[in-house]
Amino acid sequence: MASKALHQNAVKDDLAKLPALYEDCFHAISRRRSPAIFMTRVRTSRNPDPFNDEAIEVRRHIDDVLRSWAALVAERVGLPVPGPDRGAGIGGLTAFLVAHLDWLMRSAAATEFAEEVAALRGRAERLVNGTAPAHHLGECVEASCDGRLTARTAPGRAVASQIGCDRGHSWPPREWLLLSARIERREAS
């Protein structure tokens, strides 16, 4: 039962982060030019696309997926479908889904929902932060913390470059052996 609650908390956390990530993706739409490129004018037959198509696609995908799940919930629980007139931008959609998260997590589609929401968050974070997906290491080892412990790799690196939890705890590489021992003790108990 505790595992189910942790899983539901993870989905809730993923949903809670989506509105800010959606907004951050908006700021990533216009590609930044490096000073060297900006100062050098290259003649081409066509102007390069000044927009980050991936950022546009991530925003569209977040909107589509959340609207689809909100429509399913609205249909099944007999509520009106959240729309722009009901404040159902991304923030409104995530609030609606969080309000009905108990129902969603008991439904036959719970696993699919959780995976899609985690994938949306991961894709948006990779775009915004330029990091590889997080490798989940379990629960945070700090007392009274219910965060998820993750290892991340920087682009182009094969080994972890950062370990932390989604509540703000982090460990520098020099502490990873001690952290590993704490994880093992936690799992053994």
C-alpha cells in the first residue's frame, strides 16, 4: 500500500511540475544565437529556421496529452470537460487531473497515465535543462523526506554527473560512496 501511495505522490509531483515546464518550453522556442554566430553573417539561399521545433512539439504534446486525460476523467465521472472558459490552460488541466488523481490511479489506465505524465515531464526537463533522463534510485535517504532520489547525466557523458532528490537534497560526487551505503542500509531495513 505504501508503494501505491508513493507512486501516486510521484504522479502528483510530475503533474505539479508540468505548468512551469510548459512555460519554460515557451521561452526555449526562440533559439539563442551564440555571439560568434550572431556577429558572422553567412549567405545562404534560405534563412535558417529561427525557432526550436522541439520546444513547440513538447508544448503541443503536453497540451494534447493533458486534454485527452482530462476529457476521459470528465466523461467517466460525469463532469464537464475542462475548457479554456473554465481556466483549463495547462495549470487548470493539471489542477483538474490532480483533483481526480485518486480515481485515475484506481482506474485500469493508471499505469498508462503515470507513464505518460512521467514521459511528458522528462521530455520537457531534457529540453529545458539539457540533461539526460533521470535514473531513479528510490526514495530519498534524508529523514522525513518523501522525495525521489535520481541520478542525472550531462549531455555527452556516460556517467552520472548529479545525484539529488526532487525535494532539493543533493550530493556532490565526493559523497556518492557514502550515499550508496545509506541507500543500501535503507533497502536492507
